[in-house]
Amino acid sequence: MNGLIFLSKPNMVDLVLRIEIDCETERLRERLERKEARIAQLEQLVFEQQIIFPLEWKLTHAQTLILQFLLKRGFASTEQIHTCLYADRIDGGPEIEIVRVYICQLRKKLKPHGLKIIRVVRLGYRLDEETKTKIRWSSSYFPT
């Protein structure tokens, strides 16, 4: 044998598995790139202009982000709001149900001021034009 090591030829099953793994890896890379691009778009929407809401509304940080997001977009799905809130967390943040909790709490705080968040069944949330107008008149805008 003269010190040479002979390796057996890879069998067809190994080759097929390797090809499948390579294809899946590439698909996941592309999916990750799309999600990272989407996160960048959402962050730009949220952070391109700082909106300061009246202090008497007593909004939490999460509630402020949600309201800013809805005001800028007009409509947002539960998933988009969750991404807006937790895109920077490695663990992905809490379960998506937290968005519904935040929306419920936010609605309670906005109601006395005549402001409404409208639920679009199976799609997400939006602000009506009257609410957008009232918020714009009540808030301060600062470029970041």
C-alpha cells in the first residue's frame, strides 16, 4: 500500500444527501437575507422620524413604538408589529400573543382621548383617518 490511504467512493445516498443539504442551506441563506432586508425596512419606518406623544397618555416604550409604527404605516400585521418590537433580540422576543396584549392596553390608554386602533380581522391593525389626524395634532415630530 506504500502508505497510501484508499477511500471508498461515496455512495449515491451520500451524494444525494449532500446535495439536499446544500440546497436547503442556500434556501435558508436567501430567506435570512430577505428577512434581514425586511427588518431594515421596518426599522427605517419606525426610526426615521421621532414622534413624541403627549406625556399624559402615559405610554410605555412598546406602546410608543406600536403607535409610531401604525401612524407611519397606516396598517400593520401582528407579525410586523412583533418584528418592529423585537427584531434586535437574538431570542426573537416573547410569544407573538404579547402584541395583542400591548394593543389592548394601548387602546385603553387612547380611548379617553377619542383615539381608536381598529382590528382588521385575520390581518392586523390600523388607525382610522380621524385618529391619525388627532394624533398628529397632539404630538411633536422630530427628525432623527
